[in-house]
Amino acid sequence: MRIAVAGGTGTVGRYVVETGRAAGHDMVVVSRASGIDLGARQSEIALSTALRGVDVIIDTTDPHTLARSRATSFFEEVGGRLQRVGAEQGVGRLVVLSIVGIDRVPRFGYYEAKQRHEAVSLAGALATTVVRATQFHEFPAQILRATRHGPLAFMLAMRIQPIAARTAGRYLLQIATNGTPDGSTLQISGPEPASLVTLARHYLRQRDRKSLVVPLPLPGAPGRALRHGAVLPTDEVPRLGPTFAEWLQGPDAIAVDP
Ligand SMILES: NC(=O)c1ccc[n+]([C@@H]2O[C@H](COP(=O)([O-])OP(=O)(O)OC[C@H]3O[C@@H](n4cnc5c(N)ncnc54)[C@H](OP(=O)(O)O)[C@@H]3O)[C@@H](O)[C@H]2O)c1
């Protein structure tokens, strides 16, 4: 199959591309690094060319901001553009990556933006499947990269049940190639719940970094929801390995060194 991965250079997108190539698919990377800015109308000609002959698009883009309005505009633009240009080019389906529990955390701007991402994607002409995943094993390292300043690092106080980005990428590819019913929302999770602060400390210890991790409790209702496990998976969500401890020993943990 010919498969386009929007965000194919990112934390999870690169594993979708790698797994797809290993399985013999023709993988097309769509990102600014490959010359296509999905937030810009001027990129539509390049996007049309990239999507020619594509059977399915997998959307793993991210705007690199938690700000409600910027994240919302980004996901509306990207979701709408992939749908419209994809339909013009005769693409068969769209698979969109989202996050478990985004509708259980009130007034959290980024999660509201992700809900718009899902809604815009599901409203388009292409048959769409949403895959909600829990946070990645890479998530503590992603936050450390943004918040670590010498001896101090700040980490949101929240409970997560992380999954390896490689596992999530493999699952996305499987859904994209197997043909799931239109309009469905699927969920996947990692094996074990933990505190994000604890995972960040384990990560730094394993990498032999000396920063002190300071918990950052978000105020109000969103903070309470995150601390009390609103983004943990419910019982019926499949748990997929490896565990965080197993992942920490492998090469993928080194690849995200902040
Ligand atoms: N991180 C997690 O723990 C987690 C867990 C569950 C779900 N998710 C969801 O998974 C998605 C991907 O997350 P991630 O952590 O893999 O993100 P990431 O590592 O930040 O990667 C984001 C990707 O989006 C691309 N991108 C950003 N702006 C773009 C633009 N204007 N045009 C085209 N491409 C653009 C980036 O490539 P360029 O910079 O080259 O443009 C990159 O390939 C997000 O939607 C997120 O909500 C994340």
C-alpha cells in the first residue's frame, strides 16, 4: 500500500514510517522537514503531489504548544486540509492519533484542541478512524526537554499509563492497513499506571542526569482531574507492552535523550 504519514518525522510518526517500510509499504512522509507545512495554504500543491496514489493517511502531527487557541487553529487547519486535499486526490481513508481521556479533563486547552482535531477529522469526506493512545514512554523525556534548566526540571503532577511510541506506531499501521469500520474510535494503553514525576526521575537516573524534578500541580479542575487519573485507561482498553522499565533498558529510550 501507499501510506502517507503526516508528522512522519515525529516521536510516534517515525515508528509508523519505519514499521511500514519494513513491511514493504510505500511510505510518504508529510512534515515541514519534508517540505510540506500543513498549516500553510501555500503548501497545498506540494501536499496534492505527495498524496497522489495514497491509499491511507495517518495523522500524527503536533503543534508543539499547549496554548488552547494556537493548538486549536493548528488541528483545525491540519485536519481540514488533510481531509479536503486527501479527498481531491482520491485517498481511501484517514487514521488520526488522539489521546485517551481528553474528554474527562475539563478546561484543559490542549485536550480541547485535540477534541476539535477528532471532530474536524471525523466530519470530513474521507472515512476516518480515531485511535486514542495513552501518553508515550517518551512523554517524560519530551517534557524534560522543554522544562529542564540545569539542576531543575518541572513536571506536571499527573497519573499516566504510558505506552511505547513504537508500539503505538505499529498499532496505527495495523489499523491503517486492516480497514476498520468508518467513524470508529479505538483506544490503546501501556501496561502499568504511574506518576509522571516518578517516571521522569527514573528516566534521569537511568541516563545518569542529576536534575531535581519538581512536581507542578496544575490549579483547579483540570489539575485535579490529571492528578486523580482522568487520562488512565478504563478496564476494556487493551494494554500493550513493553513496560516503562523494559523500554528504559532499550535503544528507543536513548533515541529521545533530552
Ligand atoms: N506524546 C505523547 O505522549 C502522545 C500520546 C498520545 C497521543 N499523542 C498525540 O500524537 C500526536 C503526535 O505526538 P508526538 O509526540 O509524536 O509529536 P512530535 O514528536 O512533536 O511530532 C510532531 C510531528 O508533527 C510535525 N509537524 C508539526 N507542525 C507541522 C506543520 N505545520 N506541518 C507539517 N507537519 C508538522 C512535525 O514535523 P516537522 O517539525 O518536520 O514539521 C513532527 O513530525 C499528537 O497529536 C499528540 O496529541 C501524543
